[in-house]
Amino acid sequence: MARQSDAFTRANGAIDVGSLTVNGGGSTVINTGSVSATNDVTFDDAVATGTDVTFTSRTSNVVFNQTLTNTNKAVAVNSPG
């Protein structure tokens, strides 16, 4: 799944896809407890979490190319890469 936006992306439900790329140019808010992919999980824009969240790549990498901001929320990253 690729998402490109010059503004704002919000994820409010669990995500489980083959791969996930959110291109830069805006910001992303994660309001779900799980973001999972078989392959890469890549965020090219700023990411903020509104809840405790686990980012998982089952076979590759989880990459944050900009800031990751959490407001007293737990963030876990699981990746073999």
C-alpha cells in the first residue's frame, strides 16, 4: 500500500498489508494499536501517535525518515531487518 499526500494522513484502524509506504510532504497520525506488513514499513513524513502502537515488518524493515512523536504513548518496533 502506498499513500502519497502533501497534507495529512490518518490511520484509525488496524493496518496489515503486504508493504506500506507513506510518502513525504505532509504528516501522519496513527490512532491504532497495530501497523503490520509482510515487507517494508516506511514513513517519509512526520509521524505522531495518538495511542500505544506496535509497528511490525515480518520480513524486512520499519523506517521513519522524519520525526516520530508520541505523547506519553508506548511505541514498539518489531523488525528482523
